[in-house]
Amino acid sequence: MKTEQENKSTSNRRDFIKTSAVAAAAFMIVPRHVLGGKGFLAPSDRLLVAGIGAGGKGQSDIAMFAKSGKADIAFLCDVDDRRAAASVKAFPKAKYYKDYREMFDKEHKNFDAVSVSTPDHSHAIQTLAAMQLGKHVYVQKPLTHDIYEARILTAAAKKYKVVTQMGNQGASNDGPRQMKEWYEAGLIGDVHTVYAWTNRPVWPQGIPWPTTKAEIPKELDWNLWLGTAPDKDYVDKLVPFNWRGWWDYGTGALGDMGCHLIEAPFSVLNLKYAKEVEASVGSVYVDEFKRGYFPESCPPSSHVTLKFPKTNKTKGDVTMHWMDGGIQPERPAELEANETFGDGGNGTLFIGTKGKMMAETYSANPKLLPLSRNKDIKVPEKYARVKDGANGHYAQWVEAAIAGYGKQEVSSPFEIAGPLTEALLMANLAIRSFDIQKTVNGKVTYPGRYMKMLWDNDNMKITNFDEANQFVKREYRKGWGNLTL
């Protein structure tokens, strides 16, 4: 039976949902985490969500939380009024802010959870601030921009005991679970090599930073958009999408698609932290003889090789190849000439001692090779499926947050998403190190091009090429603090 206090709380929330604007109702609505301590929510409650990033992917994320039927969008925050307009119209009761810090300061007692759907460089500082307030968090992929940030958020989730989920929806698809069942049934033997590839980037990369300063749109707060990134003049077309190709803000093709494509290997093989990495990148030519060097921009294509230590699911080390910019691995001999490799532009391939299996983006449509093997598979279902798969990824987090920390499973909690993101960022570390110039005896060399970089996981550093460590942790712009637990 509910206590009088719980009945009052439930009634207040219903009043809010039906009749009150958040601004007017804030004084009467007390989220359950306030009554029961950080991270606590009564099972009978609905989840009040504050969305940081209300346009683009943020718009669809917020809509999916509302669609779950158990969450209400209480606050919206975006630095660009143009991008936020559709969400503001869709959720007229949600009070709107431009600065998440102001929203947290004024409204932290009036919401339970935070969705972060902003450019990569802003994820960590916004997410940690929310967790330190005891808020459950859903964060778009990649989890962070830097390796150090990923390690901090992984630790913070445990420290602050909040429900976390990264927005790699494929983690909730049937595909990873089905491949785990096949693998554990011994259908492909012991996996020693994995390939993941993508046709991204589909935005400009391998280019110099524009020299022409553009006028800042009146609806955009450029200073807030920059956030932790270095102070620079606004340039045309960077917002809302092309920031992905610039190291100050984005993480390139790996950040965009890596969390979708290597989630299955992490899940199936129980991978954690890589121990070594090497890379090669595609060239850009400023004329027919001279290769361009544009260190501010991600390269047009890359091939990265990561090595992971033996796990309880493998008999030895696992080598993972990442390819982007249209580069693909050699087609398996078991695949017929006219059969599609992955989904055409993207895919994941597992190579075991007894066979192979592949999947599409989001780990969708897994298949054994040759495809004829898929006709008579009789492996019992061992792992529970997530209702509605990738679409259910959102509702899964909402329901887990309502239940409270540690009560219900989610597909991509930070304890999994953190190491997964670190692998991508370690690959980027090697990519960024490829063109590091070093002068030895008056001669310019590029040692990063020829090195296999060895990783000390406990100390988060490359041990044999110190110049690469500058990319492990970046300095935040003055006034934006430091990331500490």
C-alpha cells in the first residue's frame, strides 16, 4: 500500500502531466530521487526527462523516450533555437533552456534523468554533471570524445549509482544475442579475427580548416556550442552536421559508426580493453605531387588494427580490423559472387577456427557462412530478447531508471559502453598519430606511420611513442573546468 507521501507525489505528477506547464508546476513536483536519495525512483513513478540537444538525433531520442509511454519530457535544452524548434513544438509543457548549466542549477529538483544528444566534445562534461546530481543518463554514441573521459564516466556510473545507457541501439537488437548463442554452441569454433567496416564518412574530411569567417546565425549561441573546445571563429556548414570530421569536436567515422559495428564483437567475445594498435590512413593531395597534411581534420579513410587480450570466450588474443572511407576486407571465399557482404556499405565479420559469421549495421540480420548453413540452425534461445529490439533500447533505459539502479538490465551500460568507446578512441589515437612530424638530425620523419603502439591500460598511456599520448586527454577551454569525479 502506498504511503500518504507517495500518493501525493503520484498525484502531483499526474497533475503536471495533464494540466501544468513545468515552469508553473516546478514548485509542487518532487521527483522520487529527492525523497529517497540519489538514484532512487519508486516503481510507480513516471520518469521526468531533461533533454540536452533537442534537434537532429536529440529530437528523435526525445520522441522515443516519450513514445515509451513511461517518460515525460520535462525540460529541453539546445544552443540552437532553429534545431530545437520541432521539439519545442512537440512538447509545449517542457521548459526550454539554452545553457544546460543554468537548467541544472535551477531545475535539478524537477527531473529524474538526462538525455545527452550533443556533439561528441560536449558529451562527457554534460553527462558527468548530470550523474553528480544523481540523474540517470542516456548518452548518444560515442560515449565520449577522449579516452580519459570514457574512463571517468565508466567510474562515475558506479560511484553515483545511476542507470546508464549509450545510444548504440543495435545493442538491444536480437543480432548480438543470436550470435552469442551460435558462438557458444561452437558453430564457428574459436574466433581469432574480426573485421568491421563502414562507408562513412559522408561529410567532408581530409580538408584544411576554412579561412573565411562566417556570420553566426542569430539563433545559435556559438560560445555555448564550442563549450570545452578551443575558441575559434564560426565557419559556415560546421553546424549542425559537418563537425563530425574535425578533431576538436568529432571523432570521425569511428565515432559515428564504430559503436554500432563493433558492439557485437564486444558482446559475443566479451572484449574489454585493447593492448596494442596500429593504423594507416588515406592520402589527400593538394596537387598531383604533394600530399596534404591537415591535422585538424579526420582523414578520408583509414585501416586500423587493434589487438585484444584473451578473454573467457576466446582461446587467445583477438585481432580486430577497422576500415572506413569505403575500404572493405576481402570477401570471404564462402560468400557467392552475387551475395551481399554485410549490408553492402557496412558490416562485421567474425572468423573462427571452424567457420565464419557476419552481420549488418546495428548487428542486424546475422548469418553464418556459407549462407546455406542458415537453413537448418537448431540452437536454443539462451539470452532474453529486448522488446522491439533497437527501438526498445529507449524504453529499456526508461524502465530501468524507474526501477532504480541495479534492478533491471540495460544493453549498453557504461560498464560496457566505456571500454567499447575506449577501443574506438584508441583507434583514433593511432590515426591522429599517423602524421605526427618529428625532426631528427635536421630531417623530418613520421614515426607514427611505422609504429605498433603499445598500450598501458592501467595508466592510460602509449608506452613506446609518447607523442601519441597528447590525444588521450585534451585540455578544456578556459572557464569549462576539468573532468574529475
